[in-house]
Amino acid sequence: MYSSPSSHHRDAEGSHHMKPDFVPKPGAEVLSLLQPQPGERILDVGCGAGDLTAAIAAAGAVPTGIDLSEEIVGRAIQKYPDLHFEVADVCRYRTDAPYDAVFSHASLHWIQDAPAAARSIWLALRKGGRFVAEFAGSGNVARLTSAIELALEEHGYAPAGRNPWYLPTIGEYASLLEHTGFRVTVAQHFDKPSPLPGGTGLQRWLDSFAGHFFPDVTSEDKASIYHAIEAQVKPHLERDGQWMADTSRIRIAAVKGTA
């Protein structure tokens, strides 16, 4: 989630301003790709509640976490009072002291102005500094969003313009970084199904993003739409009572060039 510039969720997928409680904790893979070193200054874009910022600090690095959500940053400060967090929009973020690395997890898919975000990240890095990120990519929750759009249309609601996420292909995002002045060193696009806890997991997921997909939907229609969505995706996303979101991720690493 770009909640952060975000918090948005370090999510299943989604989040621009609040993370659903059911979001699974991120794995160590993307942090292993970052390889934070003692003394390095690292910017965590979309830091959320600061858990990965703290992991970066535990490696001996000196992190700064930024997030668009004032509420989320407040949580991070309360949870990790010894670390530095700021409320900031990555698209407008500037620093006088360049960072050795910029890191982001589960946030960049919330930023529609991807070129502005990439430019800010490039400007924040020293020459030769590295950028490591993981976020939702093309095909993310495609079955779910297709079912949402169909159910909305069947109930008389126009589905266009409701999907809040920026979901590029690996080629699109790598090309954007290269155009910005990065040399891409790692580029992966992979499926990573995410469990939705409990028998009501799908409903909770839909509720988490109702502000984007169903803001104008009546409560009566919403119940019917939820039922239609569940019926359409259940054969594909539910097994023995366990719901799985069909999430897809991009993981990328790049080095700042001289452009």
C-alpha cells in the first residue's frame, strides 16, 4: 500500500491510505535484495507503521520512513520512537542530503503519477545509489477486479474509473526507470497468492476497498454485488474454506546513473 506516499498498504494488494488488518507481514526477500549496510542512509517510501523501516535500522543502517498518511506515520512514531518518520508525498519529496538507497514495499501501485515518483527517487539518491522495490504489478487481483466490474455493471453502476491502482508490466516499469536514469539490475514479475483469513476473508477484502469500488452503491445493492462477486470467483479463489487473493508482484532493483 502507498499509504505512504504511503502506507498504502504493504498489502494484499492494495493500499493508499490505510492498511487492512488482514494484510500478511511481508517476507524477507525484498529486504535481502536491498542488503542494508551499517551506516547507510536509506529512505523507506511508503513506510506504513514502520516495521520494515525498523528492520532496516536493525541491520545498522540509518533509515528515514515517509508515508502520505499522517495517521500511519503517527503509528510508526509511537511504535518506533527512536526512528525518523515524516509525512511526505514521494512525488514531491526532496532532500538536501542524498541517500545511499531507496526502498519501497507494497506502496508504488498506489501512485498514479509513476514518472514523478521515479524522478523523486532518482533525485533522492547519490550517484551509484540503489533503488529496491516490490509492489503490485500487471494482473494483480485480476479475477477479483473483473468480477467486481461485472457485478457493478449488472447492477446498473458504471465500473470505469473505480480501480485505484497503477499496475504496470515489468517491461513498462523497467523502461520507466531506464528513461529516468536508472540502470535496472533485477526485474521480476511473479504471482504470489495471498490468503484472506477466515470464512469472511473475501467480504473483508471487499470492505477494505469499498471506498474505491463502491462509494455510490446502496447497502442493498452492495449485499447483492458481494454475493455475485463471491459466486463468480469462488471456483478459482476458494479451497476448503480458505480464500486466496490472486495477487501478482513486481520486484525490481536499479542503480542511479548519471542522466
